[in-house]
Amino acid sequence: MELKKYFASPIHWEDASQFLYLDDASNSYIDEAKKENKEQYVYHSKNNLFFDPQFNNFVNYINLKSIEFLEAQGFDVSDHKTYCSEMWVQEFNTKGGGSHSTHTHWNSHVSGFYFLKAGPDTSYPMFHDPRPGALMSKLPLKDNSKINEATDAFHLKIGAGALVLFNSYLPHEFVTHSGKNPFRFIHFNLQFLPKGIFK
């Protein structure tokens, strides 16, 4: 039987180690978050990193990569301008326990992560099937260890320097962090707005 795949949810994943200097640039933001919330499992900076000149090259890079990502899917964004609406850095507590429940990002088109500290013994992102109808009528899987059209969730094993882009409608979460090794990442959302708005 020949299967043709439709309604896929693409994810762009690449090594972007050239931006690992942002780990040092993020220190002051994490220090501030720790002062405000000493007993938290997750330290979350303010979401305005795109105003910091240290992040300019990174913002320009993800803008270009997001255009490529959407155009590769067939979208025409030639009459749109990218706008980084949110960007913040998070660090999970070294005592362990940090996580994020499943969520999406409203009013955005592309979301992403850039991992500053990550590895085999840290938390990692998990993505879920965005189709309510598919989940409503879900049948058992033949083999839970395989990723195929029947899979309703999968995870990425990532390391420092990994850049991940995905459509903002894609539900995602972060599994519970063990605390064995440091875990820090930048999270961002981008909107594609009609150029007429800026005029």
C-alpha cells in the first residue's frame, strides 16, 4: 500500500553552536529571576531579551530561519514582516523538579528553543499531535517504540547549541528535570505581520 502524508507538523532542528556565547549574556537575567523567585523549580526571565543588543545577531538569525521554515512549508510571507514578540531565558533548578505542562503559543506563527545548557541527563522538549479529531478517535499502537503516522507524541534529545523551530500551534511540554546537570534555554515566539501595519 502506498501512503501519502498530509497535514504534517514539521520541526526544524539544527546545530547553531555559534550562539552559545548567549549563555554568558543570559546570566544577569537568570540571576535576577532567582532573586525574585528563590524557591521556584523554574527560573523565568522577563520576555524582552530582543531589546538587548547582545541578542541582536541571534534575533536576526531566527527571523531569517523562520522565513525559510514557513516558505519550505508553502506559505507566502513576501508581504509580511517578522516580528519577535517574545523572547526569554529559562533555567530549571539544579535540585530537580522543573517542568512545563503541555501548551501552545497563541497569536504567534513560529516558536522555538535555543538550548544553552542541555544534555542526556537534563529535561527535553516533547511534542504532541495538534489534531483534536485524531486524538478523539485514537487506536492502540502496534509498537510504542516507533515513530510513525500513528504516533501522538515524541521527544527530541537535545544538547547545547541546538536550535529548534516549529509552528506555534504545535502543543509542547518539557519533561521533569532530574537536576543532575544544568538546563537552560532561550524560548521565543515570532509573528508574521502584514507590511501595511508597519506603514
